[in-house]
Amino acid sequence: MANMTFSAAIDRAVMEAMAADECVIIMGEDVHMLRSAHYTRFGQQRVFPAPISESSFVGAAVGAAMSGLRPIVEVMLVDFVGVAMDAVLNHMAKIETFSGGKWTCPLVVRTACGGGYGDGGQHEQTLWGMFASIPGLTIVVPSNPADAYGLMKTAIAHDGPVIFLEHKLLSESWLEFLGRLGRQTVAFDVPAAGAQGDVPANMDSLPFGQAIVRRTGNALTIVSLGVGLHRALEAADQLAEHGVDCEVIDLRCLQPLDARTVIESVSKTGRLLVVDEDYKSCGLSGELAAIVLESGLSPHYARVCLEQTIPYARHLEAEALPNTQRIVEAALRLAAGEKQRDV
Amino acid sequence: MVELELYKAMVRARAFELVLAEFWEAGAISGEMHLGTGEEAVAAGVTRHLRSGDAVSLDHRPTPVLTLLGVDLQLMLAEMLGREDGLCRGRGGHMHLFSKTHLAASSGIVGSSGPLAAGFALTAKLLRPGNIAVAFFGEGAMNQGMLMESMNLAVAWKLPLLFVCKDNQWAITTRSVDVTAGSLLERAAGFGLPCQEVDGLDVMAVAETAGDVIGQMRKNPQPFFLLARTSRLDSHQMGDPMRRMAQHPVGEGGKTFGNVTKHLLAPRGSGPVTRIKSLMHLLALLGDSRKDVREHKTDPLFLTRQQLEQAGQDTESIEQDVARQMEQLVDSVQVDSPAGGAHGKHDL
């Protein structure tokens, strides 16, 4: 058992994979500094600092993966994947299908996401729902160091493309690089249990597509991931004081999505609340509603999502992102709604 | 006198950057802060020749140009404090400053100022003959496909677009020379763009060159590539961990270098020569990151002041004037500060 930060857990998984397999390489902007330990140990033949040319180096990662390497390509922030979208949407996601399953593309796109430190709407998006809508991609969003470690191990070993999203409020190194920057004058609402934690010594890879019930309850199912999961757990504590007994599920992956765990929980509680830091429309929250409907359930449903371009001002940003208060209010309305109907 | 006017412009731009730095340090401005300190001569030399109807697209260091275009400093400061009365109602922040009145737009996506300015230039050509568009970007952006594509577009469509490359030799924490092939001037020339290099620390040289070029572009719509060497006096962003490590190797760098040292000696991995080479590269970067600092030969303001003083000019009264204006600006914002920037936790 080792206690470590979220970012250290990911770095360790990458370090171990690089030591075990010389085909695992890192490429991306500033990786000599961001991954200085990897750069020192494995040198310039394994760690490639890239120019600010996302469309080119993400595209090159696809080619490298198709021809025998196992690249971990770092795009600093998921917002910048916009520049490299063709490589993601039209290439890495499609190679395996286009080749009739005969050619795979084993790469990991490692990228930081999420808001809560006042960097504006072009640097704080999550976008995981958009990626998850594209067949052929695996989308991973861990919420704590152990999961981050295990899922990164699985991602590197996986024979297809994986988008690995690390939330900046969980990743101390990213929060320092983009939000704090040496200042003692700024504060962030960091979920302590997600930013630091134990990684079991014997832990190896963690399979994709396995959601986990973080809290059991009978009245209401809350489904979330990343930082939203921690906000949901905090809300569940408050809701318990209001007599609403919540079950909280951490999805961990959007693609493949563990529908079974969600459906089992909702069939017990009859109420589904989705907490998603991604955009509300046409995304994960609607997808989860569809999945439970398709299973034959008709639960009471609500969602707490991002409904606008993330405003720069921190007080507006705090309202725009799913926060504990919004979750509690939505859950209380959901719980009360059914009671009123019961009467 | 042109020199003194340009100097005054530079002092104004610098002073506003330093006001931003102060508010950022106090935690009243959140997120990253990419100061334009070191780019003032380019901003002053180019904006001097811009007029109403010209459009500019800016990168993540937009403030010196916006300041010199005459965007209200109180609105800009209020914006960065996240206030409803800010330039963009607190929605944009320092990388996303927009002034429709000045046809000025900024973006935090490296290289994106090229395509945007191509559109601005197209509008100028069709609707406002005689007007031009200017794209400001760094040499790091020169490796973005979208910027190179917009150079091709500008030539193919004969757009009145001035590409201004502010070459500070750094792409975040990467030395641009390490990731850039060939010469930037030859690259631009390869698109058929008329090109010129200018010392971007010499405000008179920038102003003269920009004046000639822009004058020609107004008469005969066509693009131009101006390569100006600048400096990055306050690092990529304020609080840049690389410079902090360089300045405080024991405190700030201790953790990072502890980890580096551990893996320098770890079994499995590259041979010792490769490892030492990597380590030396990192140490060289830390050393380099300290070279561009204020009050130094890479500081355009310092250089211009020196020249003017040697010519017997009074720079001090200009600086005092500007300092007074900035004090008033800071006071004006403090007086009616409602929620403040960072959650209203910090009194200014």
C-alpha cells in the first residue's frame, strides 16, 4: 500500500509500463518538463517533446501505434484536442473497423480536463461525452489515485485508442501549473479523497467498463464521475440529514459504460439523478436516461450538468459547474416529486 | 516627437501589465496570467499605424496591443477581476478579451489568430477597402497547421493581412529551436509572402518597418509577414514552475529534482549517456529561463529609455504621468469593487 497523489499515481503507472515495454513512448507538448523523471530515465528516444502542433503529433501517434509502438500522447488540455480532432474522430477511432478488425491502434491520449480554478471557458471543458459518442474510442475518467493508476495500466495495455482524462482539481501537478502557480492567495475546492489516496501494492490493472457503488442507499441513485462523484458524495451526506438515502455510483468509464450497475441500482431506488460536469445537451446525462428507459424502467429523473460556456469569473464558474448545493436541491425535488404523486 | 510618443505607449502598456501582475499575485485574478512584458515595442510599433476599421486577432498575451488600441483599461481590469462591469461581463478573462468596437479578438488556442485574421482581412477587402487585419502570434504558433494554412489562404486570396510573429524563442517550456525545422522567414517566403525581419526590442525599427508595410498594404491589398524578435520577461505564465525552480532550486525544485534523481539511477531504461544528456538538457532550460528578465538587455522598455536618456530626453516625467494614471485606475477599481475576483475572498 502506498499513499500518493492522483498525478503521482498516473506517473507511476506510466513509469512501470515504460520500464516493462520499450515500445511504450511519450510524446506531447513540454513532456520533458511535465514528465521530467520519465525523460531523465528513458531519454530522448522514448520521451518526445513536441512542437505546438496538435494535429500533427496526435496524428503521428496514430501512425506510430499502427506500426508497432504504444504511444502515450499528451495533449495538455482536452480543449486543445479540438485542434487534433481529425486524428481522433476520423482516424484513431476508425482504423480497427476500417481494416475489418485486422489492424489496431494501441494508444493513449492523456489530457487534463475540468474547471474550478478560474481559467476560462477555453481551458476548463471536459468534453468526455463528445468523445464517448464516437464508436471506437475508450473513454476513462478516474476519480481517485487507485483508479487512475489501475485504469492507466489497462489503457496502456489496451489494443485500441483510449482517451484518458485527468481532472485538474484532482491532479495536484496540473492545478499547480494552471491555477495556483506558487500563490498562497488562491483557494480551490479540491476533493481530498480524490486528490490523494492509497494505491494497493498488489494492484495491477483495473478493467474498463466497471462502475462502482461508492455509497449504498434506497431512495435515489446518483450517477457521476470525476470531480462530480465527490460533489455527489458530499451531497449524499447532506441528503441523509434530510432523510433521503442516496446510492452513489462512480462510472469511471464512459465507454464502455457499465449499464448493468446503473440499471440494478435504479431498479431498486426508482429515481435517477445524473451529475455531469460535461455539457447537458446530447451527452452522458441523456444517454443514462435512455439506457434506463431501454431497460424497461421508468424512474423519476433529473440531472445537474454544465449548461453554458464556462464563465471566467469564479463566482459564476462555481454556479455553472455542478456543485453540492445544486445536487442537493435537485435530489430533494426528485424525492419530493414522487411523494407528492404517491399522495 | 515620435520616439517619445512610442516610449509613452510602451510605458503605458508595461504599467498595465504590472497592475495585472499585482492583482494576480494577490489572488484577485484567477487561473493563468500570460503577461506581455517584453512585447511592448512590437505592440507600440505596429498599433501606431492602425486606424479605425482595422481589425486585430490576438493570442494569449493580448493586453499590450489592446491597451495601445485604446481599449478602456478600467473595463479590462474589471473583466480580469471577474466583474459584471468588465469588458466581457466577467465571462471571458484575460485570454478571451473581445472589443467589438476596436475589432479586436483574442484566443487561448495557439495559432488560432491566423485564420481569424484571414476572415477579418477578407471583410476589410470586401467592405472596407484601405483597412487591414493584423494577426499577432508567437514563433511557437508557427508550427500550428492552421496558421500555416492561413498564410497560404492569405496569399491565394490576396488578403490585406499582416502576420506579426513575436519570436521570444520559447514555446511554453520548450526551446523553439529544438522543435522547429528550417527558418521562419524562409518558411513564410515559401508561401510567397513578402517578409521582413525586424528587431522587436527596438521600437523605432518596428514602427518604421510596420509603417512602410501597412502603408503599402492599404494601397495594394496583399499579406505580409513580419518577424520580430522579442523577449518573455515574466516567463510563459506568471509563477511558471520552471523559472521558480531555477530561482529556488532547493525549495521549489527539491521535489521535482528528488524524483528526477531517483529515476536517474533506476534500473531498466536508457543507458547512462542518454540519461545524463536528458538531465543536462533540463538544467540548461532552467538556466535559460532566467535570461529574459526585466531591467536587462532583453527588455525593450529599458533599451528605449537608455537611448532616450543618452539623447537628453526626459523619460522620467512620462513615467510619472503613467504611474499616476495607473494609481487612479487601481483606485477606481478598488472603490466600487463588489464581489472581487476570486470568490470575493480577497480584499484588494
